[in-house]
Amino acid sequence: MYAKGHKITGLNLGVGWAVAVAANYQVSLLLAVLAGICAYVGSNAPDRMEMRWWDKEAGQMKSVIPHRTITHWFAMWLVLGFYLLEEFHDAPQTGALFLLGASFCFGCLLHVVLDMPNKKPIPLFLPKPSFCLGWWGSAERQYTICFITTILMGVYIWWELREHWDYVLQNPKEVASALWQRFNHDLSLLAQR
Ligand SMILES: [Zn+2]
């Protein structure tokens, strides 16, 4: 998948993840939003961490870390993500950084999973590029996948907030203003620290 596809699917993950965190953990709205942003950043990170540049003389893309190697290691993001989430579960009141780290790892994991159907291998369990499904090239089916992840995000958000929709639809202004106030309150608490 190319950068545009990773950005859209990352946005879907980030929004869904922010809702999941806000709905399931006793954390501030600010932290839930930051977790969503970290998931979005993570979903673009495996390519960015390779530090690529365009070599004019050679007429090709070069990178410090070879493409689809260590930064695309499936097992590493999976293990690290769940380890950090577990650390957060152990100490939710002081574990904000663990939650943000886990969110970043889950974003990276989505990136790697969406690169898997392409024809260039990525490292699966061992840190050596060894696995790809070879179903289609990086430029193909991006928008179909983005369409599917957007639908999945919508269905998830509808389901997660299913008990609140009646109230939200009847009082949209009150809900928006309450969320805005809560967000501002979290920000002002942060500023006082
Ligand atoms: Zn990639």
C-alpha cells in the first residue's frame, strides 16, 4: 500500500481507537484523542522510519534502513503493542505513556498488515523479510481497502455508542458543548502541572 492508503486507513484506526479508549477506559478525553493521534502516526511510521530520500543522480529512491525490513516486523509491533497495553492495564492512572506507546504500535501493526497482500516480503515472526501474500501490487486496491476500513470504523463507532445515539441525535448541541468543555478542562489541568 502507498502513503495515501496508509493515511486514510490510519485515520480510520485513529478515530475508532480514540472512541474505543474513551468508551472503555477511565481516562481523560484528551488522552483518548492523543491515543488516536498516536495510532494514526504509527500507521504511517514503518515507511517513515526507513528515512527515505530521492537520489537524483541514481534516479531512484534510497533509504537508510532497507525497505520492508526491521521497521515492518509484524511480531515486534504485535508483542510490543500488547506488552505496553498490559503495562497500562496494570497502572491506568499513571500509565498514559504506555497507552500512547501501545497506540503507536497498533498503528504500525495496521501498516504492516496492509502491506502483506503486496508482492514484496516483510518480516513476519523472525526479523528477516520472508512473508507476503502476493495478491496485488502496492498501488492496487488501495481505495477498495480504504472504503472497507471506513465502513468498519463507522459500524464500530455506531456499535460502541449504540446506547447513546438517541440522546445525541436529540441534543446534538449539548453533547458537542459538553465534549468541548471536557476537552478544555483536560487541557487546563495539563497546563497547571
Ligand atoms: Zn510499508
